[in-house]
Amino acid sequence: MLHRTGMLAMSDGVCFEDLKTGDKASTGKTITEADILLFAAVSTDMNPVHLNAEAAKSSLFKERVAHGMLSAGLISAVLGTRLPGPGTIYLSQTLRFRAPVKIGDTVTATVEVTALDAEKKRATLRTVCTVGGKPVIEGEAVVIPPTRG
């Protein structure tokens, strides 16, 4: 039986049959210099706005910022480890980048079930990443959660 008191914080995940509209889960991470360097290496995104303080001074942000997809990756972490959790198949994701994330910012990614398609066994979730309570990314994900059968 699921215990529903606002935010779900589980590691075993939730089967499609147990999901309810309004279920939520979150994870957070403070973005470090190492995170940005590692993400640049893995993604091959070497944009100077992420890596070079001098170049970033002349950018819109006036300082180095984290890759947007680094923060968006936290949404994937919630979907794959908490809600729905292990075994979830990610089908689609929309992203609207609202504000930059800087070194030292703590990003909280939250997902909330907004719709369930019983015929296709799919869940739609509102996705948001915040820093200090303010949205930096907003979007929507569609996933196939694990099922009991």
C-alpha cells in the first residue's frame, strides 16, 4: 500500500496500477565545478559560457552557468529512481528553460503525475526544476511505468 503524504520518497518505485494523479517526488543536487566539467566531457558540449569565466563575462548571464541539460538530467533521476522509479521507460520530455543555474546553486527536480492512460499504461507528469523555489526549467514527461503483470 502506498503512503501518500504530499511528496513520495521511495526507492522501490510505483507500479502503474498504484499511481494516482497528484503523486509527487523530488530530488536535489548542489551544482559544482566538477559537475559542469564532467558533464562537458560526457556531452562534448564545450560552450565557453559553461567553461570559461572570461568568455562568460560577455554573455547574457555575465558569468559561467551550468549546462541546461545537466539540471534537466535531475528530472530523469527522479523518474528512474523515485516516481515511477526503477523500470520506468522515458518516452518524451518537453523543456522550457526559465533561468540559468550557477555553480553553487541547489537544483530541486520535482515530478507530479497529471494524467494516467490505462489503455496504453502511460503516465504524464509535470516536471519542474527550481533553485531557491524559483523555476529554472518547466516541462512535461510521458513515461511507461513498470506494471505488476
